[in-house]
Amino acid sequence: MDVLDRYIRDRSQKDPEFKEELKKADERLDASLMLVKLRDEEGLSQRELAKKANVAKSTITKIETGQMNPTFNLMDKIVTATGRQIKLELI
């Protein structure tokens, strides 16, 4: 475990607000990576995906850059517009 990992672990244990913000950042990163992978696999630009999903291009951009933590319904709308589905799992 490196210095950063120890800092994050220790700060998360001491500061519930930090822990919650870290969780939100992880969720934004997951959504971002999912959308970028989807676009890449489907060969779509942000504009093309936005048009298919009937959302603003800025919405796709904000999700991909981590500026937005999208709802499940929004991600489902975007993903299903490509004919794909989201699979939820308990871990």
C-alpha cells in the first residue's frame, strides 16, 4: 500500500464527508468509463450517441469527464439507445 492509499484509507475512516465524496467520485468514474467504452465499441461520437439517446451532447460530455453523476435511469436511456442493456449486480 502506497502513501496515497494509506492517506485515503485513514482520511475515510476519520471523515465521513470525505468518504462520501470519494464514493461519489468512484461512481462518476465508473459511469465515465462505461460510456467511453460503449461509444468506442459502437463506433459513435459523443454527438451521435447523444442524438440516438435524445439527450444533449453536453450531457454525454459531462458524464464522460466526471462532471456529472448520472442517475441509473439516464444511463439506462443512453445505453438502451444503442440496443444494449445495463446489468446490475450485488457485490
